[in-house]
Amino acid sequence: YVPDLRKAVANIHRMLKPKGDFFANLFSYNYLFDIYEQLSTVEKWKPYVHDYKRKMNQFQNTVNFKEYFQNTLSNGGFNVRYCTEERKVMVYSRDHFEGAFDHYFSV
């Protein structure tokens, strides 16, 4: 989580050597927060997800994140050579998560 992207970009630009390169990979949207929003309206789940917005990516509902990020980089002094945004849905089997949360929950 980056609370101030403009400041972070400016700091990265300042720290790079002249003609240095910078690679960034950001998550602009996460379907999980749509689920949290729905769960926050259900009494049973509300206590567990009531503060989901506090943990949510600040770009979750940005209409054109690619344009915003590219402008932020340019305004921060970067020469943007390539910028793309892809929305993907990752599908995992239940087996993939088997035991993954055992140290968090005791069921």
C-alpha cells in the first residue's frame, strides 16, 4: 500500500541514477474488495469486514488507472516507455488453499 503515489514516484525518480530504469507492477483493482463490500452488509460477516475500506487499494475504483498512473509518472519526471493495464481473474482450486490459513483460524 502506497498512501501517496505522487510522493513515492518523486522519491524514486530522485533516487535513481541518471538514465536509470524503473519497473512497477501495481494492482489497480481487486475483486476481493467487491466481495468484502457485499459481506459488510450481512450481519454475520460485518464484524470481520467492517473496516475493509481502510485496507482497500486507493485505486480500487479509479476509472482509468493506466492514464492516471502514466500521468503521475510523467509528472514525477519519468519518460514512460510502456504502460499497460490488464484486468485478470485468477481461478484457483480449493486444493490450492488447503491448509493455507490454518495459522489464522481454528475451525
